[in-house]
Amino acid sequence: MRRIPFFKLLAILQIAMLARRHLQGLTREDRRRMAELVRHGHQLTRDERRELRELAAKLEPGAFARAAARQAMPFGGKAKRAR
């Protein structure tokens, strides 16, 4: 494995832990179903795509993105808010 600077590695691991916390917000059945739907990829029916969107919404992607941005900028950087 190529050497990764320590602070980059630390940021990657912190974001991975953050993602894990968000995934734990789903029930075991929701996580199983999401994984099943994702594995089917482009072959999903319209109803399955809707179901996947609903499951993804439960992950609070906006909150995850904001928290990940804060993790990536640990020294006081501020992410610009989309308007």
C-alpha cells in the first residue's frame, strides 16, 4: 500500500466512522434491503428505485455531507452552504 500522510488517513478513518454511525440509524432489515437493492444497480424497477431513495433519505445525506466536510477541514475551515 502506498504511504498515506497521517492526517489524510485520520480524516478517512473519521469519515468512515461517521458513515458507520449514519448506517446504524437504519434497522437491520433496512440495511439488508438497501444492500440488496444496491447490488442490483441498474436493473431496479421503478418501485425498487423509489424504495432505495426512501432508504437513502433515512441516512440523512445532507447531515452526513456537512459532518464529513467538518471532518475533512479540522483546522477551522468553513464549508460554504449551497443556496
